[in-house]
Amino acid sequence: MENNWRNKTLEALEKRSFGNPTEAPTPLTKRCLELSKKPLNEFSVEDLRLMIGHGFSLDYLIPLAIDYLKEDLLVEGDLYPGDLLKSVHSVDEAFWESNPKLWKELNRLINGKEVSCEIHRHRFTPFNCKSSR
């Protein structure tokens, strides 16, 4: 990645337009399209949670999310404590298989803390590292 990638928008990084927010069919789609035009260094925890939860540009957003999680593993967006961690944890396995360094970094964060808490009615416990990652 470029050194200044955090100062760019997702559209600039991916060299494509995600679409016009004014033409979005739903408020959620509109918000995601607006975020694709926002510089990454201006993303809030909620912005990251929302975009990661919908699978947008994970190669750029997961490293940003991990930076937030390093500061506070249970950092929260608009939903509940740990909602960013839950979104990152829910990312498709194929992403982690393609990005083993990020997987290991996330696991080090989680396994370095004694985390076991109720998050949105689901029992959340640290990942088990698989030898394939």
C-alpha cells in the first residue's frame, strides 16, 4: 500500500466510483456510498463498523479497525461495546486466508486480553488460531 493511503477515499484507492449517494435506493446504501467518498483518516469507529459489516474494501478498512482495537478492544460505534470487534470477527474466512498477517495480528490482540463477554446476546470468546493461517 502507498504511504499516504489513509488520506485517500475508498474510491480513490480502488480507482472506481461506488455510485452517486443521491441515487441510492435506501438510507443505508446512501450512507455507504457517502463513506466511499470520505478520506479514511476521517472515518469514525461507526463508519468502520458499518462498512466492514457490509464487506466494503476490507483490505483498507481492516487495518484501520485493528488500529482502533489496539487502543480499546471493546471500542464501540453506535450499537454496543465491542461492536467493531464483532464486525471484524464476522468477516468472511476467505479474507483472513488471503491476509494471514492481519489474522495473526488480530489474534494477538484478542489472545493478549482475557476477553469473554456478552456481545449482543452472543457469547464471544477469543479466536482459536488455525495452523493454516
